[in-house]
Amino acid sequence: MTPEQAKTLKWFKWGELKHPELCDYAFFVFLDSVREEYGWPLQITSDARTPAENSVIDGSSSSSRHLAGQAVDVAFPPSVNHLWWLVGAVFKCQRSFPIELELVHGPGDTHVHIAWNTVGKASSLLLSLT
């Protein structure tokens, strides 16, 4: 994404992303619509990643959508109602893109992973509870 493209987004700013230059602009247009539909802030904790950054994250895949700039991790919502509002917003805004949505809630890690899945794959909702 370019700085000029980032200026067209309503809810996400260039300066709040770690690697905005690696982020896919179309994915962030989707994420902007998710944020609008959800109605509450989304705190991005991880956006696009370099291969070196991705390789040191436990459980991260070499085919992670973070590497394509088409995934973010956001802070876990503050309540069960918020969680399901967010899930609904993601699937409502998906249009023709297959979605990968993972709810991670454990003692050492809580976040929601939102990504465009690889074309040709079905959308998925994964729960990772420990």
C-alpha cells in the first residue's frame, strides 16, 4: 500500500502499521469495511510481516497470509457480544473473498486473526483455545 492509498482509508492510518508498505491495499479496504460494520475500534497487533519476522513466530506458517500483506491480528474484543459482532462483520463484508478467521484465546496469547484465504479455498472459522 502506498501512503496515498492509506489516506483513502477511514479507520486505519499509515503510522499505526508496522509494515504499511507491505500491506495489500485491497485487503485494507476490506478491513476498513469490517471496522465500519463492527462499529468499534480494531487494535491491530500484527500486520504484514517480512519472511524473517514470520520465521521466528511460534506456529506461523511459511504460507502465512501476513507475508502477502493480506492478514492482520487484532486485539481480542472486550466481551462475548463484541466477539460475535466482529465475526458477523467479517463474514458480512467478505464479498467474494474466502476468509480465514481464527479466534485465539489462551493464557499466553489472545487475538483475532483476520485474513483473506488463498483463492480456491473455502472460508474458515478456527477456534484456538488453550
